[in-house]
Amino acid sequence: MENKLKISVTGLSLFNECKLCFWLRHKKGLKRPGVPVATIANGLDRVIKEYMNRYRPQLPPFLKGKIPGKLIDELPKSLTFEHNGMILKGKLDECIILENGHHAALDHKTKGFGVKEVHSSYQLQMDGYTYLLQQNGHKTGNVAFLAYYIPDFGELHQGIPFKLDVRKLTVNPDRIPKLLDEIKELLDGEMPKASKDCNFCKFVDRRNLKI
């Protein structure tokens, strides 16, 4: 397993964004340039997970009435599954046991403003988590959840208030093995062309890649 390609669920979206960037990342170890990232999202995520654990397996008060069911007794630290010589891996933010006994992934997202529509990368992420749950022996349906935490107006001296917007998604885990097959075909082939919309790989000097 150690020598096999490992791809994270969150990394699948790069394949859809730009085949060349994905190929360079996994064939040549060339990552997209990093940018400074605010740590507030990581801090909030840590606080939310600690809060959830205090109520496990019951739903915490802020989720009651928004999601049916309860929290899983023990959240898996990580999920993996091998397909076509590749290891797909993922780490759930949370897992809900619905009233019908199905397990559904829940992911925490921070947002500066109201949510108009779910980003396609989030949809793919939840498809991937559902697929991993299935392949690791969890009974699932076609449902997953996104919980958006959005700063709200209020008396800041009493603490910064947040609005919670929970979105129920219809997921399609069957697309994941097909996507992994496409990834395998890409990585076994020649260097692909850059995406027309990609602002990263178009600046790569192919002559220096020594292909």
C-alpha cells in the first residue's frame, strides 16, 4: 500500500479543475503555488468538533431540528479504500446516523456571506465521503449534509454570533470509481494540455520538466 498512489477526497476536485495541474502534482511533484491562508477557519473547526463531542451521540442543540438522527458513537479517524491500484483517503468532519439507520457525512464550512448554491467541489467531496463510508462497511443512502457557519451582526462584546445554514445534499457515490478510473488513465498517459481556465499550469516551462 505504501507504494501506491494516494489521493484525498478533497484532492479530487483538482482533477476536474485542470488535468495538467493534477498530472504535474502526482507525476512530477509540482504543486500549485501556496498562498497565505487565514487560520480562523481551522480554529473554528476545532471548536465546533469539541462542541460536538460533548454531546455525542446525541445531536447538539444547534443541530436539533435541522438534521434528523444522531451523531455516530465514535467518529472514524480516517477512511481509505483501494481502487484500481490507487488509495482514496478521507477524514470526515462528522457522521450522522439518520432515523432510517443510514450513515450520512456532515462537513463543516465557514462562509463570509450567505450561501446561494453549493460549490461543485463540495458536492464532489460529499460524494467521495459517502463512497468511502460505503466501502468501509457503513450503510448509506444518497444523503449528506453541509453546515455553513456565517458571521452575523450582534453585540460583539457578548461574543461574535454565527448563523447556521444546513444544506441537505443528494449525493452520487457511484461517480467516484469512474472518476478514479479516469485519473488512472490520465496518470498512465502523456502530459495533458493545460485547461483554458487555469492560471497556474499555463506558466509551467515544459522544457524543464525533463519528460
